[in-house]
Amino acid sequence: MMHMATNKINTINYQISILVVINILVFEIFFMHIAYAVLERFEHPIKADGSLSVLVIGDWGRKGQYNQSKLAYQMGITAEKIDVDFVISTGDNFYPSGLTNVYDPAFDQSFTNVYTAPSLQKQWYSVLGNHDYRGDALAQLSPILKHKDSKWLCLKSFILNTALGESRAKWKIVVGHHTIKSVGIHGDTQELVQKVLPILQANDVDLYINGHDHCLEHISSSDSSIQFLTSGGGSKAWRGGYNWMPNSEEMKFYYDGQGFMTLQITQTDIDIRFYDISGKILHKWSASKSLLSTF
């Protein structure tokens, strides 16, 4: 089973152009899904200059409470400034226990009525978190919600494919809910460290982006080029749990409060920024690759 899944991931990653979005939470279902079927693929247009701007938020759905609405306001300002193309949600979309069904008023109260800025009326690509599975997870996957709010799209696993890299990806980005490396209260998810991290390393993934810990953080890797990025500060935060040695070279940034992250991507460069609730840039990181380089 594991061998088949690894080979399939290898094939898929070499076909994508810019972004892979998966829900690692349902680990066994995830591997069965890609071992026996082709992941649904989406294409998203890029800007005329070949760039792409993305906003990432996680752990947010609290009916506007715990500063969710205040952060949403700032997200709208930042999204307008960078002309965001789409938004990624890293899961735990509705607290405390997901949605009860497709007609649950929490969908409007926590999503449609909160993220009202014109700049945020773009496609949202969402994965499921552990709190989403406490309710009716299938409700979030239902096309009925997309009919209610056209910007909503949530699947168990899917590929987002753009025109940036044709068949061989310049940048490989994997998004899930659970952490692989984190200094927050949940810490590392050992099952993912043991079973998923080797697959990411073998396939030259550049970024692993997650939520779950209600903080913002950036951790590098001592044995690969993968950057581990947490954007889980969408509402309730300030939970503590920092458990990293202060002299660690891998620990690049940690912030325990509310905030979000942006990615600005071209064929040769990627720029990452973390913002707090006032719009202040807390941390930056960038990387470049040769236009001629391929995987």
C-alpha cells in the first residue's frame, strides 16, 4: 500500500505546475484515494506578468468572535494591496464541531458574513481539519455550499494546477491541516513525520503549509530544503506552548497571536510574509530558482 502511494505521489508531483493541496488528516483515506484514482485537478489563471498572489489562513470559523472579524478586515486590506488571486484555508474551518449539515447557519455566520471585503471574493481552496470532522464533514464538500457562496471550494484532496510551470513544477507546495514540524501546543505530528515527510523530501517539495496550531511559524529543515509554515491564527490564539531550544538554527519565526500569511510567486521567485492583526509584517522569507532549472 505504502509503495503504491509513494509512486503515485511521485507521478502527480511531476505533473503539477505550482500547488498541491491535500488533506493529510485522513491519512489512510488520502493514500487509498491517490493509489486508486486520479486526484481532481483545477486550473487557476495567473496574472499577465506571470505572477500569482495567495493568502493563507487557518483555524478561523468562530462566527466573527475571537478577533476573527477584525483579522478578516485586515486580510481584505492586504489582499487588495497584493491583488490576491485566491485564498487557501488550512482547515478547522468551523468551530467547535464543523457543520451539522449543508444548511447549518454557521456557514454564513463564520464565512460568508465575515469575509466580506471585495478583495476576498476570490476562490477559496479549503482542506478539512480535525474540528471539521467532528461534525458532518461531507457537508463542507457539498456543491450546495458553493451554490450558496461561489468562492467556497472544499475537497478531501485535490490538485491546483496553473500555467506557471507546464508539466514539471518549478515550485511544489503541499498544504494540509496537521503540523509536521511545529513548536506550538500540538507540536510535531509523529505519524506525518514518519510516513509523509519522507515522501515530501523524495519529491523535492519546497513548502509544507499547515494550520492546527493557532499561531504563525516558520521552521526550516536541516536535512532538506523544505520550509515548514504554519498559518493557524485565524481566530482564537495566544495559546502558548513554545517548546523549541532557543539556539536552534531551524527555528526562523514564531508568533502566538492572530495573523495570516501571503505567498507571492513567479517562475523564478517566491516571497513569503506573515502579518499580524494590524497588518504589520512580522516575518519575511524568499527564495529563487533559475528559470532553466527543472525537477
